[in-house]
Amino acid sequence: MKVETSYLLALVLGLSPTAAAKDPRSIGEQSTSVSLESYFNNKAFGAQPGDAAFDALNESYPDPAIIGITGGIYTSTKTGVVYEFPGLQPDPSKPDNVICSGQEIALPKSRKNSKYFSASMLVSSDVELSTVSGNVTYTYADGSTLVSELRSLPWWAFLTINRGEIIFPYRFTSNDTNWNTSHIFEYTASLDPSKDLQSITLPDTSNATTGRLHVFSVSLWESSKARSSAQVQFVRPTQKWTEKGNQVIELTINNPGLECISGQGVGVSLSMLGVETVEPGHIKRLCPGDQKRVDIGVKGAANGSADVLLTYGPYSTDEQHITNVSISGLTEWTSDLSSLAQHESPQWYDDAKFGIFIHWSAFSVPGWGNSTPYESYAEWFWWYSTHRPADKSDFYDYRLRTFGPDWNYDDSFQNFTAAKWDPKEWVDLIYASGAKYFVLTTKHHDGFALFNTSRTTDRNALLYGPQRDLLKDLFTAAETYQPSLRRGTYFSLPEWFNPDFAPYGFAQLGGNASTSWPGIIARNPYTGLDEPYTGRLPIDDFITDLMVPQMEILAYDYSTDIMWCDCGAANGTAPFAASWWNQARSQNRQVTINSRCGLAEVADFDTPEYATFSSAQLRKWESNEGMDPYSYGYNRATADSAYMNATTIVQDLVDMVSKNGNFLLDIGPRADGTIVEREAQNLREAGEWIHAHEEAIFNTTYWFVMSELVADGNNVRFTQTDDAFYILFLDKPTQEKVYLDTPLPLLRGDVVTVVGMGAHSSQIEWVKEHKKGSGNGFTFLIPEGVWEEEKYCWVLKISYKA
């Protein structure tokens, strides 16, 4: 079987969107666009300010032609899906997108009752700070439906913390140009490839105040008529490399057939003149409607035609032919955004899943943020106590009655002692929690650093407070006692009250209650006098003389694995990232940067706070959350009973991992270096479960078909490896017979066991069900007492034997 995919691979293998053929039929009509023109009710694109009113403020995107999208076609760089993309319309009054308000999109007669593997959309929401979601309903010819969450981040964010599939360098306000990037995101839903699709019903998200979902394009990926087949949807060269140093090529493989690929599975390699596959890929199990991404390792560089070889055992090979392939090998990073955009989170980070965040600094001395529901970030003590309009938690009065009117924030330095700190105890606790990495706040917005800042500033822990290099001591302890832990550094790009930041100062929102980084000396709220900014040294420019040199110190002197930035507005991230990534590659180190360094193209992973989703996300993400109900830094107002318990830690981790996320869980130590015992206890309890069930968490991927099943009394998540599939119950099943109405990749001959505390030998009987009107699923017969020692989450493992 040969599948011609010249257009599909043209962009992803190195060509620009305009360099590829523009006829989507050139890929064998696998990607079928659904025309939305008759449903368009909003105008998103303008040639200048005031041309369009995408949101309620009469703001808009610029012409997509400025980023090379022309000809009415866009091909996704991550999925290979081809979209009809409206772009800037010649008629200035003509709409170009759909505000979702429950419209039923009927498939055209030529496409109705056709079978599709997946549905994809280009989508965005239109209110800053508002992530908007709603359910899309897919209706089949037999009357059955499938419901999937359509979700989008806001189309722009002040600190450039979002990265969409399509990135614009600016947006138009009603009368000006705003240079914060704007974005369009991609959504993909798994469909039932055995059923005929008739229509798609969009959600109703039409409230302009809370945020509306806008859909620009819908495209369907066609099913195969073969009963069992692996279909190459996408081939994507990366700038990652294998442990052996070979370039990683990622292939997206579908099974749009009617039967599972099983037994020996399917081997995956690339045949191309000038390029050698030295590390083939393999998929052991791929059932109908499922999709997996498999990596292969290659050597060489070439442009031309290639064959993807899918090998089923020793006697059967399927070649899928591809033209216009461009593999350039591993290239040097440059500060050009198109170069930086090729970087992504390394495999070790994707596999690590669980990390510990540590907020510890001079703010740990006052260590107060009030209690819920009035709690604010305790680590923002200085800012809130000097900004009364935003002070809903009354930092002002607490500071006055606790420290008196003459106390200044920098007076806390002498009491930030680390006197009882044992870095070995910290890294041992992190390991005991089950975490695979940690991130320390090396410098928060107060500008006080826990590392040797050289001649950029003397405002650090080596000269004040503990008078020791806290970052070095912690990293050394990790390397010595827990070498498996990856080490990361939180770094605030701006400093609230450093006058050298004044040229770049900003407020996140309008009004005097907005969080802000003003770059002016703080004023004592009681005396009216300027507060000192201890340790400040004379410099010419904050970015070139302080911000970037400090990032370089963390990267080169401390060899951080994760540069976890915060509040990136003005920045020097582009040249820093290029240099760091090149140096790391020369040392065979794969490092990563989060989404808060001020450049969307540099973001390897998204960083939502206190968030999870109801479906898997295509982009890697990491949710950060405090064990404290709200603060990241130590808050003495928090009762022991309020800290996140082991049940929540485990269940949040399981939920995030099942949706392609990592969990960065924060602790806030006291000024003397001790950790609240209840926090430590809860971490250890969660860690016992995580260590006992680590095979179901670490080195796993999400299930493309679905992320969660909340029905029939079940609250279930799913993870998988190449050899096994895991079913994770967030609620303990109370019945002997547990029915799951979902197409699990479970075949006769497979073995189902319980994973957990000494229960690996407990084999579970199961029956495949065919229930009329309720789908086809599986019933598991759970013996009494098999989960007697289990708590928090209950896990079944499907070992592929068939």
C-alpha cells in the first residue's frame, strides 16, 4: 500500500507553508476541510487598527500574510492536518470565523455518512485571562453521539505566556498596534472510525464578558477502508536527539481500520537516500481509532523522496511514499524566532511527570498571606503591603502590628537565616515524594537572589542573611545524595522596586489595583520614606547588565536543567536561549525553558496555575500549585489541616499525567530552612503510593481515544506505555463487577492485573461486552479484598500478550 503525502510533509519537513502545494487533495484527501463560510458571524483579521472587531473591544488579528500564511490553506506543524484558513478577506465587511453559539454544522452531501478518524479545529477565545471551553457534539448516522471538550487559551496574554499553533507578532487594538503576541490554537478530537459522521454541533460560548470561542476552520481526517492498518499521518523532524546522539524524527501513526494491530506489532523506519534509520521505532498495540507518536533515530541529511516502512513481522512490509522530504540534521540554534521555535521539551521532562517547586527567600521571614478565603500570595508580602488598593488580604495592617511603622522589607534579610537548613533532608524528601525534579526560586520579584550573582548585584544570600550559596548547596546535595533528580531554577525576569528596571516597568492590567512591576523604589506605607534596595550596584541597562547575565550564571555556572522564568515582558531571552541550547548540546545535555520567558517561540511547555483540563492537550503543559491553599511561599496563617493531603496530590498527578501534563507541586519552607511537618508528612504519604505505582505514571503517554471516563459510577483516567495500558480509578470501585463503556485496547490473551502494594500477582478476569444502545465495553471481575491495602487511586494494568 502506498499513500502519496507530498503536501502533508512539505511544511513539516522543513518547507514554509507557502512552499508546499496548496491543493489539499494532493495528500489523497485524507485531510478533508469542512466549509464554515455560511456559518461565519465574526471578523477577526484586519489590515490595520479598527478594521475588525474580533472581541468586544474592537480588537483584531493582523493579516496572516505577514507570517507567510497565504492562499487560503494552513497546514498544522504538529498534526499535519490541512485547513481551509480564511485569512484577510478582500471584502472588508466579510466575516472570517464562527463565534460558537450552538450551531449544527451539517456535513455536505458529498461527505455525509463518511467515516472519519479525527476532527481538528483552529480555535481561540477572545477575553484576556479567560480560558474558555464547551462541549462539541459529533452525531453519527445511527443516532449515537460523541461529546468532546473544545477548549482554548485566550488569544493574547500580557506576559506572552501562551503559545498557539499560529503565532502573530502583534494584535490591533481599536486604534493602535499592541506588540503582545496573539495566537490561534489547535484542537483535535478522536472520532469513531467505524461510524458514519453526519454533523458537528458547536458549543454555546457566546458571552462576550466571560469569553467566546471562535472557530476558524474544521478539518476531518478520513478513515481507511482496510480492516487493519497503520496509517502515517505525519512525519516531523525534531531538534531532539536519542541517547546515542541520533536525530529524533517523530511519526504520528493512526489505526483507522476495524481491527487492532497486535502480536508482534508494527516496526517503523524511514528509507531515504542520504538518511539512515539507525534506531527504528515500534508500536506493539494500536487499536481502531487510536493514534500514537513514535520516535525513530536517524543519521544524515537529504532532500527528496522517502518511504516510511511499516513492518508487520518478518514477511509483511507496508511502504507509504512521501515526496519533498527535507531532513537537515541537528542544526545550530540562532536567535531568529523561526530557529528558536523548533526547540521543545526533552523526553526526560515529558517522562518525569512530577516535580517539587520551592518558594524560599526573604519573603519567608514575614511569611504571611492571611487565611482563605482572604488569602493572597505570601511571597508577595512586600508588594501587597505597599499597594493598598490591591490589598484584599490586609497585609497593610498585619505588617504594622507585627513589625511596626519603621520596619522595611530589607530588614527581613537578617532573619532569613537558614539556620536549621539541611539540604540533604530536602532532596531526600523530594525523592521520597516520588518527584523526579525540583525547581527552586533562585530570585523572586523582590530581587533577592539565592545564588552568586557576581557583579550584577550584591543583593543575594551570600552577602546577607544566611551568607551562603543556597542554590549551590542544594544542587550539590541533589547531585551527591539523589543524583536521579533533575534540577531547575525559577527566575523572575523583572524586579518590582529596582530603579534600574524603570525603563521596562509595567502593570499587567489597567487601574491601580493591578499587579505591577513598576521599577521604582518602594515607599514605606506608614512613614512615607523610601525603602532601601540593599545590594544594588550601578549598571547601565537592566536587561543586558543584570537580567541576562544572571540567567547565564544559572545556565552555565550552576548547570540548571530547567530555566523556569516568570513574568517575562521586556527580555533578552532570544540570544540567551540560542547560546544556552548550543552549549547544552555540545555537552550532550537536553535542557528546557518554560512559557514565561517573554517569547512565545521559546516556550517548550505551558505553565497554567491551579489548573487541569478534561481532555488531553497536544502541547506539553505543567500545572503548578501550592500545597498551601493559595500561597507558594510559607504562610504562617495556614492551619495544618488546610495543606493539600496525599489523596489530592496523587489524584491531581494522575489526572494531569493522563492529559499530557506534568505536576509541579510547591512547598514553602520557613526562613530557618525547616519545612512544615504536615507538608512533609503529606508528601511522604503521597510518595509511598507514587513509588508503588510508578509504572503507571512515569514514562507513560496519554491515550488519544479519551483521557477520562466519568460515567456509570466510575471516575477513571488512562495512561499507557508500548507494552501496557493502565486504568486508574480515582474512586474505589465498590462493586465486584466494574463495567467501563470504552474501547480499551484489550484483546483475548492479554493479562489484567492489579498494580500496587504487593498486589501485582492478582490477576483479574474480564469480559468484553456488547450492550445494545450503550456501546461496547468491558466488565472486570474484581475479587474481594484485592485492593485491601490500596488507597488514593486504584490501578489495573493490561499487559499486552496477544
